Amino acid sequence: MRVTRIDEERRLALCAARDGATSTVEVELVAPVALGDSLLVHAGVALVHLTHEEVAA
Amino acid sequence: MKFVDEFRDAELGRAVAGEILASVEPGRHYKVMEVCGGHTHSIYKYGVDDLLPANVELVHGPGCPVCVIPMGRVDDGIAVAREPGVIFTCFGDMMRVPGSEGSLLEAKARGADIRMVYSPLDALRIAKANPERQVVFFAIGFETTAPSTALTLKRAKAEGVANFSVMCSHVTIVPPLRALLDSPDLRLDGFIGPGHVCTVVGARPFDFIPADYDRPVVIAGFEPLDILQAIQMILRQLDDDRCEVENQYKRVVPHEGNQRALEVMAEVFELRPHFEWRGLGFISHSGLKLSDAYADWDAELRFSVPGVRVADPKACQCGEVLKGVIKPWECKVFGTACTPERPIGTCMVSSEGACAAYYNFGRFAREREVV
């Protein structure tokens, strides 16, 4: 899912799936995140930051 | 889409399948277990099975979170859901798992306030919106889902949400794999490792498989090419007489997993001495419960939970399917008395269950074969 809005204080982000559906995601486990980042999300929690260097390479 | 489309390329898939065909030893039978129910689903959805040589057999493992929940645990959930003033929340596929007197969905139809949620955070929101009610989340799943429950509990504690609690049925993947490897029923040549569990736990917990049992493991993604490539890597290890944990899913799975997730889980959960698995029986240190620091949010301490062990229906062979001893279609009730619309066994309930995957995508091919 792609990050579209960030609430840093509450460690939450609004994320959009590829079909456009949006949901609130807990990003504490992958913080910090930036607008446009891709995250692997499971059960409302981001588990992997897909835009980190290892993945982007 | 990056990371997805290129792993669904049919031409590349056929090329890898051709390389697999050329590499197998004629006369040797290869048995490879895909541990995760997500892999089982993809294998049937994309027809990966049909691309493999006849002597490469895929065996479906115990990694479907819903499938391994025993009937007694469903009955426990229904008992809590029937308590006055309770809003009981769970994932959608859990609602259809049969207990001894029906499913959570049927209990809802009979008047219990049972609601489907997409994440435990949704359940916490319901609790905050209904302070006069007790809101319980039925937590199931492997290490992929457990961090979500753990973070929700941390949030509940930090925000002082006292009317929220969790009925914890989380399980861990290594103990059942060890039980399967110790079982005389099954001879396996290698494992397709559970990609999404490994995003949390990393690759290291699977080192015992090559070290203690001399079997290769390849952690894999969930697209058809991921699975084909993982099978090819396993066969290569066997051909080279190598035995190690390899990571095919490097674009997503870091070798060390997610350390923050592991720390949160260690704070919120502790291992149960035993936990009952459907079809596999009681396995030591395979289930999670809330730690003492979170005892105030433990639904099993807050409510009266019967905790009665219930035997599976005689006709149901989910246990043998989960152990990979029989194929879904070899079960006596597959596709007749047991269907996704009216499941008898758990493997027919979830889209990750081997029986449901085979029923939805694979049975027609099998029927053609029989004809």
C-alpha cells in the first residue's frame, strides 16, 4: 500500500491499495515513513518498508 | 505494478517450468511442502501445480491460520460472545469455522453481537465507541498477525481502554514444522518457507530444518513465478547435495525480520506450555497468551471460558490434510457434504485452506484427469 497521509504523533498513516481503497495503518514497526512510500501491510499494521534501499536495488 | 506484474509473466513461468522439468531425475519422486496457506491459494489460483513434472509433488502444510483452530476453541469464542453486553469481534473467515454447535456466524444469527473486523485496531475503535459494552477480539494467526494484536494491546493499555480484551489464539510456525518432521507419516524433500511470517521472524528460525533434518528451505513470495523459482531452488539444492535456508523473497523479507515487531511481541505475549492444533493435537510451546503485564486485557481471565476439548466430526479428515498425508479430494466428504458454502472442516473455510483452494480452482482439472 502507498502512504497518502501521515499522523506522526499517533504513528498512523492513511494508505491506498492498488485498487484505490484506503485504510488507516499502524506504522510504528516501520517508522519513519514518508508520503509515497510503499508498505507491506497485514491486519492493519505495516510490517515491511518496501522502499528501503535493499528492496529498491 | 512493480514487484507484482513481472512475477506473473506467463512466458517466464513456462520457461522456469521447463528448466524444472529438465532438472528432475526421472524415477525420483520429489515431495515439497508449501508451509503457508497463502502459497496453497496461489498454487491453485495460478495453476502452478499443472506446470510441474508429475514426479514433483506439492504437499500442503499447516500454515493456514483458520484451519488449525480446533473446534473447542470456536466453542470457547461462542461462549464469550453470548455473555451479556459483549461485542465479539473477529476476522471474517473465522466467523464461518464450525464449532460443535455451529459457527460464530450462526451464533450471530441467533442474536449474539458478533462483528467482523479487518484488524484488531478496528476492534479497539469499536471499544472506544461503546464504553458501556465489553469488546472482545478473537486473535488468530501466525507471527504475521501477532504484531497487529500486540500493538493494539499496547495502544489499549496506553489509552486506558478498560472495556477491551483479547482472546488470544495466536500460534507460532516452528513447533508444528518440527512435529511434522518428527512424524513417521510423512517423508518430505524440502520446504517452501512462509514469506510473510518471515517478514517478522526473518530466516534464522528455519535454520533447524537443514541443521537437524537435512532438508532445504526456500523462503518464497506469493506470485506464481516466486513459487516456481522457489521449487527450482529447492531442486537445485537437492541436486547439488546442499541443504540450507535460502531467501527467494529478498525484495520483501529481510534476513533478520522485523526486530521492532519481535520486541513488541516479546513484551505483550508469552508462550503457552501447550496449545491444541486441529489435526496435530497438542504441541508444546506453540501458542501465545498475554503476558502478566497485559493480564487486565486477557479475555480468558475476564470471562468464563469452558476450555472443553471437542473431537472433530468423524467424517472430517482435515487433520490428515493439514499434515499432508492425504490430498483434499481424498477426504470422504470433500466437495459433497463439505463445501465452502457449508464447510464441515476448517480447511474448506478459509481461502488459504487447501480444500477451499482446491475446490475453488483445482477440482475441475482433477475431474478432467479422472475422466
